[in-house]
Amino acid sequence: MQKRGVSFFLAAGAMTLVSFAGVVWTRAQQTPPALAAVPESAPIPPDQIPQHIREAVNAADRPAVDKSLDAGRKPEQMLAFFAIEPGMKVADLFAGSGYTTELLSRAVGPTGMVYSQNPPFPPEFQQIGQAWTERLKNPVLKNVIPVNKSFEADDLLPVPPGSLDAVVMNLNYHDLVLRGIDRDKLNAAVYKALKAGGVYAIVDHSAKDGSGAKDIELHRIDENFLITEVQKAGFTLAARSSALRHPEDDRTWVASPRGAGERRGTTDRFMLTFRKP
């Protein structure tokens, strides 16, 4: 009896171990390879933010409406994580009213250049286009070249191939999906414009893991869905940052400015650096 009890106990233990191993294996299979291979880095300590980035963000003449968004967007983390340096040639895709364009302009300085792109806006969004146009009249942004072209234009980025250091898209990749834009064509255009080693820098609102484009109406996108699309163009995922994470966000509410309301700036967001080999 004692031997049979021991044998039963050992068998039960073995089954438990097998079951546990199966759960671990299943979870490992559910973890997207790109995310598993590139762990998120922690936010950059304030004392390690480069001086030129601190000066760009803290400039006294930045618009008050821009500064009101800084607490949620953490531009110093974004610019530092994407390694934006003076003298760089960069592009801001889907610039909107130009919040990111102005930050890039100040960060790359007078020896750098920024291509600020917006598509033609429909009548209901003309105020955004007007705000962008007015912003670019500021002499501080004299290193900015406006690009008013459709995302699917053959000459989306009017630059020589292999000439840009970085292309940034801040909180708008999901809108490409929402609008049915040909992202393969756009990502190929970005790849062509970047120099070898250049960076495709993307920030967006997180949808639930594994949801793909199912929750796109919430103005959110599944991180791995986006990674897969961008890597199809030849890019390699190089780095991920947790600086804009909000674990308390259940990812079920609308992330657009109008939809978010008072919760604007508190969505869980991913920040990704892709590199052209």
C-alpha cells in the first residue's frame, strides 16, 4: 500500500510538471517573436536627456497649447529615445497641426532639416491644416519644408533616396489603417528615403494584444500587427521603450482626442524604433 501511494504521488507530480510545462510552452508560443527578441527599455533618466533636447522642449516660445500636451506625450523621452540630433535630416509623417514637427525642428537645429508631411484635409478637418500652415510661418521653423501630399503619392517624400536620418510618425499609424491607406507602399517609400542605419520611429495607442486591426475604430492598433507590417518593408525592429506605458489602461475606450476627453494623454502607448539595415 505504501509503495502504491508513493507511486501514485510521483505519477501525479509528473503529470503536474508536464501540465505546467505545457502552459509555459503555450504562453511562449503566444508571445510574438519580435516582442520577445526586443525587450522594452526603461524610461531615460532625466539627467541623461541630451541638453539640446531639453532646450527644444523647454523653449519659452513654444505654443502654450503644445506645452499642455507634454505631460501626456513626454516629448523629451520620445526625442531622446529616437536619438534625434542636431544637423539631422528628418521627416514628420502625418504632422497634423505640427506639434512633433516643431519639436523636431528645434532639436535638429539650424543645420538640420525637417520635412513636415500632411495629406490634403477634407473640409471637416480644414482647421488642422490651417493650424499647420500658420505654425510653419514662424521664423523659428525656417528649417521645415512643408509637404502637402497624399500618403500614396509616388513622391511622398521629396528627397533623394537614402538621404534621411529618421522618419517619425507620432500617434497616427492607426489612422492609416482606419483610412484604408496602402501601408505597404508608404512603408516602402520611407525605407527608400532613409539612409542605411536610418530610423523609422513610431508611437501609437495600444490595442489589446492579438487584436490586429479589429479595434481600429478605437484609434488603437495592436503593437505586433504594426511591427509585422513595417518589417515587411525590410526594416528591423531595433528598440522598444516603456516610457509611455499606462498599465491601468484597459484598452477598451476611444483614444482619439475627442473620444478620450479628460483621459487624453493616459492611453497605453508603445514607442518603437525600426532600423534600415
